[in-house]
Amino acid sequence: MTMQILSIGLVTLGTMGIIDLIAATTNAFNGALLARRPDHYRNFTVMGIIIMAYFGGIGGGVLRDVLVSKVPSPLVNPWYLILCFAAAALALLIEYNATAKFKDGLFQFMTAFSLPWYAIVGAQTAVDAKLGYVAAIIIGVIGTTGGRYLIDVTCNVIPKQFVRGEFFVLTAAMTAGLYLVLHFSLGWDQTLATAGAFLFGFGFRLTAQALGWEEWEPWEPAGVKTSEKTREKLGEGLHAEFERDK
Amino acid sequence: MTMQILSIGLVTLGTMGIIDLIAATTNAFNGALLARRPDHYRNFTVMGIIIMAYFGGIGGGVLRDVLVSKVPSPLVNPWYLILCFAAAALALLIEYNATAKFKDGLFQFMTAFSLPWYAIVGAQTAVDAKLGYVAAIIIGVIGTTGGRYLIDVTCNVIPKQFVRGEFFVLTAAMTAGLYLVLHFSLGWDQTLATAGAFLFGFGFRLTAQALGWEEWEPWEPAGVKTSEKTREKLGEGLHAEFERDK
Amino acid sequence: MTMQILSIGLVTLGTMGIIDLIAATTNAFNGALLARRPDHYRNFTVMGIIIMAYFGGIGGGVLRDVLVSKVPSPLVNPWYLILCFAAAALALLIEYNATAKFKDGLFQFMTAFSLPWYAIVGAQTAVDAKLGYVAAIIIGVIGTTGGRYLIDVTCNVIPKQFVRGEFFVLTAAMTAGLYLVLHFSLGWDQTLATAGAFLFGFGFRLTAQALGWEEWEPWEPAGVKTSEKTREKLGEGLHAEFERDK
């Protein structure tokens, strides 16, 4: 019977619905891992970590749907809640058993892997709501990075969108833009356009992490004292990992 | 004339509307008290404390209504604003005159007393919006705990949902769930189901506070140093009060 | 062609649409300057400052539109994004070239100049959505101060609504109220009522800044230690500037 609900759920969802579920699940996995990292951990309870996984998993999607005046998908389809819960449990299980090095690599990899999905669904959702292409990119960015914003604000951490972070926002914007070009300008089929945009976003992000590409920070304002040490902690890419290994 | 508006307002509201007003008023009272507690106080002005009372009082209800794509009730019915203002004024009056011990006891008691109302209205609102029972519980939790989230984030405090706090989220979820069972499965009348769910939520919360029941905090992540002392401060129940008295 | 889009955009906008664009642009300018002030600066990247300008510029308008169940104007009309971007660039250019004294004066002046617009549009939007006059003032306040709330929370600063700040919230409320009286009670034409309310809000705010008018902070709660020094930092008016010059 459970199987039947699943199949019905997935059939009625269509391509974008399935991608939205993938987006939620992978981001929930990442949210749970993030809540356990020393820079975000604040003596959270098990319930706290589960809510954090939901923030990461469905936060961006809920913001997206509220902005286009839709009842958020996770409230309509309970599979979001089930899959996000499973993702959080899996993340905690791995976190308990794995070495620090493996966990860090997994977190970096999943950060890249989970990023493009919401950008694509967000862009498509905005177009479905009769919004223009600029708004579609904005909605793509909000869907992709909104969950992380909620997590960071909750943990009293300056949100990642605003500080050095391997082109978090730009990757989301480019992925959404590429999807729009492939699907609407070049007429690619939805699944194919999704695959193309995903591969680009995932690849760009991994490359940025591996090579330590980071956003440009402008000149310091007068009257601010910042040590290089503070800055260094803001990067969290694989590049830093590589450097540490030397 | 004022009396007439009130009676019209309350008649058109129905049971759930009245319970929503009770929820807003009791939570506003608590929000004002919370803003004055040393762990949340940040040199707030009188205006700041009033806004904080509104955050606590109508924040959860506004989030709930936005999620189901409704114009929030407090914008439609000015009685929310009037009653929340009165509750904030009363809380400040008591805060000025009472002893520390009385204030603390009152805050703990009101935390329990104000909790179940929004859980019940949230669950009913979600069902009215044709959402499923799982979504109804989620909406119940968001309505109940959303105001506290806004207050804590505003005060730069880690939100109570995420740290030890006598089953804040679980109590809200169970109260919403019980209301759904009583009203929709067992066919109890709305007022009766509300009374049942309220008594359960209020009683469970008081018991958790008195006995010091708290959520389970998992193993510390590697690389995090937390003293027992930091943890202890997170609990704020009557249990701690009792302990202190010994 | 660009010119044509602009003219079409502005023609269809009407008076309130144009005022909304002015509100967004001036508040975005201020948001970018704010992100660079020592009390808010947190090693932001260029992208971070741009997003902060959008928070300040369109944050309040988005909250307002979500509350009245409308798709936010900045998602429908791309000119919001273009003008906010230009305002942020201009602010950074000035910030790079100007002296500390000039920047500070400009920021104070712009804080007053950008304040009344959103209060007026918010009040009108609420009335258009068939909400009452009390709700219209609340929506005016949320539109005016919502962007600043998002910026402050993002920067881990206690939001300005809650601490001493030259009647930030009250000025917004009075401006919205005056617009409603002029337009709906006295029957002034929309443009004239806007001009009247703007002049009042701008003038009141400038006066409050120049004379150092600040909200009343109630008695300290027991158990809180606050030095006078901490408090002083919360004021940011021209009055403090004048004092410093002596």
C-alpha cells in the first residue's frame, strides 16, 4: 500500500515534482550535516537537528512557493517530509560512524550535488507563474539558497550568501539561467534541459571548490579591523582541505 | 459602540476565531515578559517591547496564514492588535511590580498555558485549506512556535525549537494531532475537541517543566568543546526553579 | 528599445508604482551604505553587498506584498532589480571616494529621505486589498522597516525597530496615518497626499536626528547589567555627529 501511494505520488508529480523532491532530500541531508559542523553546532537536540534538516531541505522551496502565492508543495505532498526525515537520519548515521576527513569531503561533495536542483525548479516555477526570465533567475536563487539562509540565521552565523563561499549565489543564478536558455530558447525537452543545467551547476561548483575560487571581497571600510585569520575560516571548500593535507 | 463592534467581531469569528484571539493574547503576554528576561533583554525601548509582544502574539498566526495563502487574520480583525497591546501592557505592569520569583513562575505557567491554542487553530486552519493531516500537524507546530522563533532570532538567541526546552515542539505536535483525532476521527464537537487537546497540551507541558523532562541531545560532534555549564542555562523549566530553591 | 520598456513600465505603474520604485531605489542605496558601516560590516563580498542592497531595497515591499497575498512587485517588474543594482553601485562608488564625515552625513540624510515612501505605498496597498485603516498603518510600517529588519538580522545586529533609533517605527506609522487622513478623510488627490505625507515624515525624521530625539527605554530588568557606553552606540543620529564635533 505504501508502494502504491509512492507511485501515485511520483506519477502525478511530473518531471519538476520529482526534481523538487530530489532537491529537498539532498538539501535536507546537507542541512543535518551542517547542523553538526563545529561552526554551526549549538548544542542542538535531536529534534533541533531534524528541524534544521527541514529548514535546509524545504526552506528554499517554501520561500519560493510563498513568493509566487502558492501553497508550498511540502504541505501538499507528505513525501517531502518523509524523505527529508530519512535524509536527516542517514546523515546522522554517517556523521556518527565516519572519520572527520570523510565527513568533510562528503559535505563538500553534497553541497555541490544538492545545489542545482532547486535552481532549476525555481526557474520553471516562476515561468509557470507567468513571471519573466529575470524573476525566474531570482526565484531560482531564492529556492537554492533560502534554506541555507534560514540555517545560518538560526545558528547566529553570517549567511553564506554574503561572505566568501565559492560562488554559491552565482552558481545558482547561472544554473537557473542555463536551464531557461536550454528549455525556452533552444527548445530542449524539460528532462534534457534539466540534465544540462545540473551538470553545469554541479561541475562549476565542484571546480570552484577544488580550485578555491571565491568571490571578490572589496576594500575594507575605514574603521574596521579584520585579521586574515577571520577571513580564512569563511572559505569552506575542498581547496582548503587540499591545502591542509600538504 | 465599542461593545457592539466587539460583539459583532466575536460572533462572526466562531469558535476557532475566538481561540485564535486567545492564542494571540496569551502569547503576546508571554512575548513581552520574554523580552524583559535577562537572556533576551537587549536594551529594548518601549516600542521594541510592544513589537516583541506582537511577534510573540501574532507572529505564529501570520506565518500560518501566509503558508496557506490567506491574508493573515490580525490584518483583517483589529481586535488582535488591541488585545495584544493590552496583554503587553499588563505584562509590563506585572514585571515592574512583582518579585523575581513570582515573575519566573508566571512566565513558566503562561508558557504552558499559551502553548496549546495555536496548535489547535493551526491544525484546523490546515484542514480548512484542504491540506492533509500531516501538513495540519506541521502548520500547528509553526503557528505555535513561529512567534518564539522570531523573538529568539531578533534577540540573537538560538531559537528554543533547536535546544533543550521541555519538549516545546513535540508538545505542539501532539496537541495538534490529538485535536485532529478527537474532532475528525472520533467526531467530537469542535469545542469539546479543543478542550480535550488543550488540557492534554497544557498538562503535558506543565509536567515536563515540573519534572525537568528535556529533549535528548545527541553525542557531541568532534571538534566541539561544550561545558556542562553552557547546557544547563538552556533549560528554563520549573524543575530548575525547584533545584535552585533547595 | 530599452527606453521603450522603461516608458511602458512607468506608464502602467501609475503614481503608487512610481513611488514604490523610488522607495526601493533609495532604500537599496541606504542598504549598501549600511552594509559597509563598521557596526554592520562582516567581511561581505561584492555579491553580499548587492544582496544586502536588495534586502534593504525590496525586502520591505516583498514582505508587504506577501502579507496581502500578492506576487511581489519586484518579481513582476524587472526595473526594481535594475534600479536597486544601480543604487548599490552608486553607494559603493561614493563610499570609496568620500570622507568618513561626508558618508555619515549622507547615510543619515538618506535614512530620513528614504523612510516615508514605503509607508505611503504600504498604506495604499492595504486599502486596495480591502483591509482596514489600522492594518494599513501596520502594513505601512512593515514595508518601511522590513528591509532594515532583514539586514540587521543578517548582520547579527539587534534590529533597529527594537532599540533607540530616533522614532524609526513611529515615524513610519505617523507617515502612513497622515497619508490615509489626507487622501481618504480629506479627499486630497493621491499625488498631493503623498507629497504632504512625505514632507511630514522626512521633516520629522530629520528633526529627530538633529535634536537627538529617541524612544524611551524603560527601567532595566533585574539581573541585567548594561553600561551607559553600550547604550550610546545604539543611537546613530546626526545629534551624535554634532556632539562628536564639539
